[in-house]
Amino acid sequence: MGIDKDVATEYTSVKVHLTFPNELFKTYSVIEPIIYEMNNIHDVVANISWSKLDIDRAWVVLEVSGVDSEIDKALLWIQSIGVIVDLTKSY
């Protein structure tokens, strides 16, 4: 028994900075567990590295792990509901 090297190398992780704008933060993100839904819908694991809550928005830094195609789908999905996804910041 052991780890299948082909399967093990398919998994990667990416750090992303999410911004929940005021209108989204006041409605959807308070009611619905967005990060939890992203994990379940797209078969990824998100680990929260940092978060900040301000009066008009919230920020979260996540490390999202999984198969590349699922990570892409997950980030596109969370962006489609109004969350701003930034892959370019360094943490």
C-alpha cells in the first residue's frame, strides 16, 4: 500500500485574497456559509489564513487545495456570486 504518485501530484494549493463587498457582506455572506459551500460544491479544501472584518467589507486570505480544475471552478463560482478574488497579492 502507498500513495499513488500520479494522484498525489495532481493536488496543488493556491493562496487567494477574497474581498466581500458591502452589499454582499450585509446580505449573502452573513446568511450563507460561502466558503463551506465552495468546499462542498467543488471538492476543494479551504484553510483560512487570515481574515478581517470592517464596517463596510470583509477580507479573507485562503489557501485553497485540490485538483487544479476544481480550484479554478471554485474560484470562478465564488467570484460569480460577487466576491472579489485576487490571486496577485503576496502574503
